[in-house]
Amino acid sequence: MDQVIRDMILALDDKTLLVVMGDHGMDIKGDHGGESDDEVEAALWMYSKKTAFGHGHNGLEEPPRTAKERPIWQIDLVPTLALLLGIPIPFNNLGSPIAEAFVGSKKAAWRNLATVNALAAAQIQRYQEKYSLIRGLGKDTFNVAHGLWESAMKTWNDSRQKNAWTADSFSAFAEYQAENLRVCRSLWARFDVPGMVYGIGVLAGALAIVLLYSRSRAHDRVQDVAVFLRYMAMYAMGGLVFGAFVGVAEAGPALLDSCLLGTSAGSIIGFGYATVSIRHGYSFPLPSSTWGWLSVVLTVLPAIGFASNSFTIWEDEILLFLLATFAFSSLVASLRQKVATDRALGLYQSSLFLASTRLASLSRLCREEQMPYCRSTYYSSATSSTSAYWQLFIPYTVALVLPSFIKGYFYNTRSYAGSAVLWLGVVLRMTLVACAIYWTLDAADDNDWLNISKDTLRLLKTSIAQLILGVSFIAGTTYYYMATPCINIELPDDANGDTAAPVSTKRKAMN
């Protein structure tokens, strides 16, 4: 890399600026998502063959060796490059021009430094006024910054009238920019620590209760649904009342947050109470079979790999290997089945799963760290940022084939009856077609295929997504609980005639 930069410097002309920078640092473990100095600090090096850069504003003769000696914010690069290129500073920029790029290489050019900071400060002032108006912020929010702005403008006007430029002309605007940035950070970087603790508590409680429920034993899970819903509703209502009382008394979070917290906690407690009340014994939470352990291992290993993407850069290959391992294990287990029908069905489904996994891996998007050993096939070309056209056939193929596969499985197990006919034969297929249409419209939006406005396409995509969500979760969940199971029970014509009572042939669903 050192030689690459040397070669670039030799090829530069007098009108070219070379900027070498990093977007983040990295600690000795390879992580870069934390808050340590090694992770948040990055290098910035600017070079020009013109003798324009200097350090006259701070009395230093050499560039700083570390960020601690002369730190700048990454947002400062935006107004710096805009002013050097002679283009307007972006409206929502809050950075300050880097002084070393404008102070001059010899005697400090305070006029030039004050001018660029006045331009940046004026843009920040316009942004601050618009932001305060839209957000409805009071005058007290930027009261100190407004006073510094007026003081900086007075110093600027005095310097222009007297044609006497000093460090005060520059520092006045720098103080205003620093104060404005401090206020914006206080507005945007607010972390509700109690709310985060409450949320983690609710999540942990729900996970613990679900684990307890999954390891419990019951005679009839279907009949227990009404009991669970009753207890959850009762305790959720009690939690809502308690949360409202706490919120009104101002002894905790805001009223809405307190009500939501009380309702969530109450429903979890109600679910847990119902689990303990009507369940009959509990099994050990750890798996007790080979397939149980395999499911845990194949789930935990990718999670561990995703936890450190700085070291694990081939997540796609690892996941493909784990999926193939599961498919191969299922294939071997199918060969051990004694019934020919079960053996054939297992071999068919395992082979289909393995083939589908390999087929899905043909479309890939490589990480930068995987280069040059990986080639992205997701985009239509090496210079494109949109997906390849042929990938639009995938969702339509899935909509055509997947329901038929599921239907075949249900049919062989005599479960293709009742609501399964409607949901597998019609609803699932139409929902998958709607998904395919959504991605077609998304591709059309990216590639400008249709003579339709962007707003219209966005409205169509949003409507389709909302329709799919409503059918899948709202209508699907409601119908799931209200419909009868779809198990087709048939009695032969020569059934035993001395049956005490006629057996009702009724279709009930496999839940």
C-alpha cells in the first residue's frame, strides 16, 4: 500500500488533491464496532503539490503523529472538500473546515481561515433555523449558540471594516460551530437507559417463559389455548392499570411507555402462570436425541460466527456447509427407514433440500474482505448496483412450484383437506405471486423500466407489502384459530356394524 500511494503521488498534477482516510479504526482483536480509541480513531492524510497546507494557526511545524494531538471529526471533511472544490456546502452539514487546508503554508492567513469558517457557520445557522422550526424547538435550545453567532458576526464585520484579520476572526466562528454541534449531539444522541433495561427484561422474561412452555408436558395443547389467552388477558389488563398508575404518579417512565411495559410484563406473567398451572411435568431443557443436538449446534454455530464478522469473513460458505451437513444427515437417516414409502419420501425431500441449497448459493454478494477469491453474481454486471434480470424469474418459479411440493406432502399424509385446500392451493400461491410482483416493481423502479413516477411505484410497492403482511399475519392467524383441523378421516363401507354409536367423519386441522 505504501508503494501504491507513492506511485499515485508521482502521477499527481498541481491541480489534484489526494485524500487518504479510513472510516474507522480497529482494535488488536479485529473488532471495529465499539467505543475504544483504537476503534473510533482513524487516519486522515491530505496531500497536494501546491504549498497550500500549513499549521500556522496552532504554532506546530509538523503534522500531528496521533489523533489525540490534533483530532478532527469525520464530518469536517465534507465542508473542507466542498470549499476546496468551490461547490456549495451540503445543507445538513454540521462540520467545520479543517484549518490546516486553508491557513497557508507560511504566515497564518487569518482572513482566508475566517472566510471559510464564516461560510460554513452561515450554512449551519440556516440549517439550525429550519430544524428548530420543523421540530418546534424553543429559543432556549440554541440560546447560547445564537449568542455566539451574533458575536462572531460582529467580529467579522469589525474585521472587514478595519481590514484587520486576527485569530479572533477565526475562533469566533469556531466557537459557534462547536457549541451548535454540542447541542445537536445532546438532541440526537440521547439513550434511554431505563427503557433499554426494561426492554431487555421483557425480552429475557418472554424467552424464559417460552423455554419453560416448550419443555412442559400437556394432554391437549389445543384445548389449552383458551386458558392461556384468558390468563394473559387478565394479567395484561392488570399490568396496564398498574403501568398507568405509575405513569400518572410520575414515579417511572412516561405514561405511554409505562402502560406498554405493564401490559407486556403482565401478559408474560399470565402466560407463565398458565404454563405452571395446567402443565404436567417438565423435561430437561437440553436435547436428548441426536437430531435435537444437531438442531442446536447448527443454530448456535452461525450465531457465534456472525458475532465477530471481523474474523469470520466467509459466513456464506459456513452457512452453506452447515445446511449441506443437515441435508446429508437427513439423507443418511432416510436410508435407515424400514418402510419403503418413508425411505423414498425421506430421500426425495433430503435431495431436494440439498439441491435447493446449492442452487440458492449461485446468487451471491461478496464482501470486500473476500476479494479476489469471490465473485458477486447478484448484480447484473460488475459495474451495476441492481440485481441481475434473470433473478426475477426465481420468485415466480417459487410461486409456481413451492405450493405444489407442500400440497404433495400434505396429500401423502392425508392432510390435504378442509382449510389446507384453500390456503395451500389458493392463498399461498397468490401471496407468493404478490411477492414476485413486488420485486418486479422494485427492479422496475431501480432500472426505470416503466414510465411511472417514483411516488406511484413506491405507493404500489407499499400497498402490496401491506396486503401480504395482512394476509399472512392477520387473516392467517385468525383463520388458523377459527378453522377446524384438516385431517381427513374416512370409515370403510364394511365397518363393524355393532358399533354402539355412529362415528362422525369430521375434518380437523393439523396444528
